[in-house]
Amino acid sequence: MKNGVWIASMVGFAFVLLAANIIYTASDNVMTGKVVGELEAPGVIHKISIRDYKYSVETLEISVGDTVAWANFDGVQHTVTSEDGEELNSALLKNREMYIHVFDKKGTYPYYCKPHPTMKGKIIVK
Ligand SMILES: [Cu+2]
């Protein structure tokens, strides 16, 4: 899966993602949602919250095949956009929307937020 998968419909506090056979729980918010698209055989799912104009984990090391899910908890819209314009390319995420990406190749993937280019993060896939 090259492109991200959108999840909407966040409910309550703490976030839970139901995708394929996965239940993903994290943080102090709960998200339940419907996967639009396919999420195939993901490895570990890592989550990154976007709050106060920051990605909660700035540098994250993962393994090939792992999934990263970003959820926006700010009132303003943010993106997850690769610096090279390729791997990561979310739309504007509204409050409580999520962007998901499966990394299937080793590498270092720096990204930023289009509306707020000082927001930066990096995924290192080993
Ligand atoms: Cu932003």
C-alpha cells in the first residue's frame, strides 16, 4: 500500500483504530473509524499524535512493513508531507482525522507540515 488510508469518525477520548484485524489503542483519546481502502498485513502499528503544532514523536525508528498512524488533535489543520514530496502525502487533516502509511522500504523519511513548515518529523525504517 503506497498511499495513506483515511480514517474518520473519532469518538470520545483516547484513540482506537479498527483496521483489518487490528485494534489500536493509544493515548488519552479514543478513535473508532472505518478504513477507507486496504490495510494489508501490517506489522507493528506506531502512532504519532499531532498536538500543539508538534508531532508527538519527532524521530521514530521502525521496521520494514510497520505502519505509522498520525492523528491530529489540534483545532487547526495539519499535514504529513514528505520533504521529497513522495512517500508521505496526506491531505489536510482536520481535528480528529488520521493519516496512515505502511512503510515497505528501508530508508529515512523526513516530513513536515505544509501549512506550518517548521513542524518536522522523521521516520527511519530499518
Ligand atoms: Cu501544521
